[in-house]
Amino acid sequence: MAKQTNIRLDDAVKAAAEERAKRRGLSLQGYVADLIEADVNQSRAAFMAGAAAFLAAYTVSFETELGEDRYPGLPEGLDTTAPRNAA
């Protein structure tokens, strides 16, 4: 379910945003919603890549210390293929 949010923009920023929205064939509301969604999704993707790299880097250490696989479903070989600097 969508929720309504109000924002305040100065006149120059609002005019520029309306122009950019128009060029994209969007309303100002749609343009702002798309910008926020893209930012949230980018942050989520960066977090997930970092989490996968962390698990890949430390899986062997966790298994050695804890004595069992606490992360079932981690794809085989991920610990050797995930980039160390993914985040």
C-alpha cells in the first residue's frame, strides 16, 4: 500500500525537478518516487553484496570455530569467488 509523503522544495529546485520529470514523461510525484526507489535499491544491493563478501571471507573461520554450517544455502564456491571489496 502506498503512503503519502510531503516534502518542501525551494522554487528553483521544484521548477528544475518539474522540468526533468516532464522530459521523462512523469509527474513530479512519479519522478521523486523513482529517485527515492533507485537510491534505496542501490543501497540495498550494496549492502547485500557486502554481506555476501563478508560471509564468503569468513565462512571457513565460522565453521571452524562453531563446528557446523550455520549458513545453509550459501552457494558452493562462493567463498572463493565473491569479491573481497564488493561493498
